[in-house]
Amino acid sequence: MIIISPSVLAADFSRLAEDVAKVERAGAEYLHLDVMDGIFVPNISFGAPVISSLRKHSKMVFDVHLMITDPIRYIDDFVKAGADIITIHYESCEDPLSVVRYIHSKGVRAAVSIKPATPPELIFPMMSELDMVLVMTVEPGFGGQKLIPETVQKVKVLRDYAEANGLKLDIEVDGGIGADNLYMLTEAGANVIVAGSAIFKAEDPDAVMRAMRKSADEHPYK
Ligand code: DX5
Ligand code: ZN
């Protein structure tokens, strides 16, 4: 079973709660919240106050993707805001594993993300301590980009390693994903699927999510 995590970056920020309620009604399990600081990525999105406001309106699992430099500085804020999963970037700090351990010490699930140019093998040594790995399928920073095909193989490398070592973690993919290309990623071993534009910009987000689930069912990890 795949988990769909709609990214609110593509929602209408003037009616965030309504847009979020729409995907929750359509059966999204997670809500993907992209935090950008204008330094780690060349864009600024929103921070903990927005997440904490949304928390009162939703029961979805809050999947917080931190695209910020030195994320350790803000973990407490995002825990307090109601994050259920906090993802930091491998490239954003000196010692990602210590940040992962800090997140765990707060009772929150922890994940590490890699940008398209970061080799997946760098994650192997810490994988047994992670709840999830996030493989970026576009350069982080903006919604609405095209998926970079070379990133698909990285998902496979990570899933094969996890299987070979008896690790049960989730593999999330993020960027340029919709019902038409999702199959490549589920076949490679991804099970948590982020989609921003494909869901929030659609006339019928419900239909898009159904099409995504159908495609995932027809294309399992092999
Ligand atoms: C990009 C973000 C993504 C983005 C995905 O840096 O991490 O979560 O919102 O948007 P789409 O699905 O439109 O590529
Ligand atoms: Zn994201």
C-alpha cells in the first residue's frame, strides 16, 4: 500500500485550511509541508507558525520537509508545531545522524533527504536509525518542476539495500510526480509519494489520488 502525501506548497495559501480539508476528505494519509529558508534552497516558503495553525484543522500525519541550513536550530519549534515526521537534508548540516537522534529524543519520526546529485550510498550507514529516506526527484526549492529520470535508480539502490539488510523503513519520493509517472517510482521501491501540483492544481484532486493508487497497485516493487 502506498501513502500519498500532498504538498501544500501548491495549495492556495489564502485558503490553506480549505485546500487541506479537501485532500484529507479525499483520503490523503500524510500532509507534506515544505519549509524553505532561502539559504539551503533559493526560495522561502513558510515556517512553524503556519504548521501549528494547520495542526488544529487536520488529523493527517504531518510530514515536515525541512529545506533549511543547520536544521538542529529549529527542531524544537517544529516538534511543538505538531510535526509527526521531520525530514532534514543530508547536505544541510555536518552531522545529520545527531539531528536524527535529537528528533527521535523528542518522540517524533525522523527522515533524511538527498538531493538529486547526492549518492544514495552515503545514507547506508545511518539507514537502520531512520524511519524514512526521502529521495528528491527534482532539485529542491520549487514546486511544478519535471522529474529527473536519473533519480529513479537511487530509489531502487536504497530499497534493495533495505531489503538485503532487513530494514523496514519508508522510502519517500518528492518532485514532479503525478499519476502518469508514479509507476516508475513504486516499481523502484518507493512507498510514500509526495505530489504538489498534480493534486492541488487538479480540477478533481480526489480522482488524481485514485489514479495514483491504481497505478501503484499495478506497479509494485520488483
Ligand atoms: C520541492 C518540494 C516539493 C514540491 C513538490 O522542493 O520539496 O515537495 O512541493 O511539488 P510538485 O509535486 O509540484 O513537483
Ligand atoms: Zn518536499
